[in-house]
Amino acid sequence: MKIIKTPHIPVYSWADNVEPGAMAQAMDLAKLPFLISHVALMPDCHEGYGMPIGGVIAAKGYIIPNAVGVDIGCGMCAVRTGLKDIGRDELKLIMSRIRGRIPLGFNHHKEKKDIFLMPDPSKLSSGMVCDEQFEAARSQIGTLGGGNHFIEVQKGSDGHIWIMIHSGSRNLGKRVADHYNRIAKEKCSDGIAKQSVPKDLAYLRTGSKEAVSYLAEMNYCVSFAFANRKEMMKEICASFRDTLGDVEFGEMINIAHNYAAAETHFGKKVFVHRKGATSARKGETGIIPGSQGSKSYIVKGLGKAESFTSCSHGAGRKMGRNEAKRSLDLRSEIQKLDELGIIHAIRNKSDLEEAAGAYKDIGEVMKAQKDLVKITVELSPLAVIKG
């Protein structure tokens, strides 16, 4: 961990060679007068919108919608199966069945899912975004989404076959994020802000009706994202059983990496904002995925105070989507995955935005945060479906 001094609070960085855009955003965060102690950058840090992805802050008295992001509640889940091995043909059939059960990308279910799969809407008030979007969200629950979201089957260092999902709150979270960021900008310009607000970091005073509503809707989106992953995992397990018969599945591990939560750090009650960062309290089980074709990890948190008990949420991008499509070689990226024997999702030039070459080395990322987490299971990819 490196300490970077600023005219305001320092930046604590577990990342090497932070890109200029991400560092500029960290410096902007440091200017906010209501942050405590420091800004923390995880080793997968890269430039985001307003706040770096892989950034963690602790705010006293205020909440920042853009420090949570648009895919509220996005996160990981993983299940250990009772299988010790799986044939390639069986695996291909399972992945085909998963594609038939789970809509990918912008696709939704053609019919609304059972209302009881949705988080309890009783705390939502009329006029809230989640209330207005409730029926539409019933068609989105149990869908993967696009971008870097994925379903992966893996072989664990514990000898077991694992299933992993990365997905979020779909269109619901984006609508909530955009709505409250607009309100935050209006409130800051109306006088909540006592000084100029750094770019894309408009905030709401906790206790205000707007902040109370945002937190209620944010928490609903976190619950929806969890329910979304749970429903997908149910369908994936069904695909395994349809192919292999009776298969045992362990308890699902679930952890989010885009949210804000009331916590106590350095003796102060604050809202910790984790944007592309995972909670890593002492003894807490977490998931840190690699890029397509690289290893992922089940970890235990070490409770490091200086990271606000957090760790990375993945490998982190080293190049933007357009840059990856321009600069990476399609044949070579496919060859890497083929040589590893992975059933993968790289088919054409547009898929290169999610190729392994677009991401940091997950091994180096894990080394950089060995004071934040302890690896318990190392997972090697066997097959992947991308959104």
C-alpha cells in the first residue's frame, strides 16, 4: 500500500501505476470535505464515471450516487458442486441448456416471472423509481445482462467443480442511479454544497428526504441484484441436473461490489461507498473473479482498517472497450483460450472488449492485496458464457 499525499486527505493505493484519469478522480474525491481519513484505491482500480472503479470512500453526513454507480448491487455469486470432474461434451450440453434458460445481453424474459421472486416491495412508496419499474423488472429477474457479466464453470483447487455468476440489477439499478444523480446535481446547485462540487460527484445530505429515498431504492436494487443471481443459479443448477442427473450443490456465496452501507470506521459512523470493491471484513467469505480465461478466487477477508475492510472486485481493466477492439489480435486471444481448453465466448472483433488481454493480470492483483484477503480456493475456468 502506497500513501499519496494531496492538499486534502491522502490517497491510499494498493494499485501500481494508476492511470492518470483514475488518479485525477481520486484527487477530486480527496477534495470532498465530508470524507474521513483517506481515499482507498484497490489493486484493480481504473477510471470510472465520477469515481474510480475499485475505489472506496467513507463519507460522514452525505451520500454520493455516482460513488455507487449505475449497476447498483452488481456482484458475484458462487456455488460448489459435488462433482469432482465433468466431460467436455457434457459441459457443452450444460452451457447450451443454460443459454436456453437465461436471457443474455439486452434480452429479457418474454413473460414476467413470479412476483414472489422479487424483493418485498412493501417499503417502496408510490412514485419511487423501483415502484414504477416493478412490473418491468419482473421480466428482468433471472437475466444476465451484457458488458463484463458472465456465467462460468470452473475447477477448484479443492477438487470440486464450481459455478460462478457476475451480474447486477439490470435496467432497474441504472434508472435509480440516473434519477438520484440528477437530483443530487440539482440540490448541490441549489445550495447544499458549501464549495464547488468536483465533476460528477454531486451528493445528498443524509437525513434529507432525497437521501432517504435514494438509500431505500439503492437497497432495493441490491436485493434485486441478489435475487437476480439467485434465480439464475437455480436455472444453472437445473441445467446440470438435466444433463447429469442427481448433482449436489453447496450453499451459495453472494457478495456485492457496487453499493453504500452504514458502517463504523476509525471510530466514526459513516457511509462506506464501494464502487467496484468488495467488503473484506475479518473472516468474511468473498469472491474475486479474473478475466475471461484467467483464474478466480474464493477468499477470506483480513479486516484491514486502511482499506475500510475492502478488497478488489476483480482483475480490473487495463484498456477501455474500444481500445481493446482496436489493439488486441482476435486470433491470438482465441488461441490463448483454446490452448487452455476453455469453452469460451470470443468469436469476433467485438468480443475483444472482454478478452483476457483487456484486463490486468489477476495474479499480480492478488499479490498486491495479500494484506487484504487470504485465498482459500483457486478456480480455473472450464467454460464461460458472456453477456
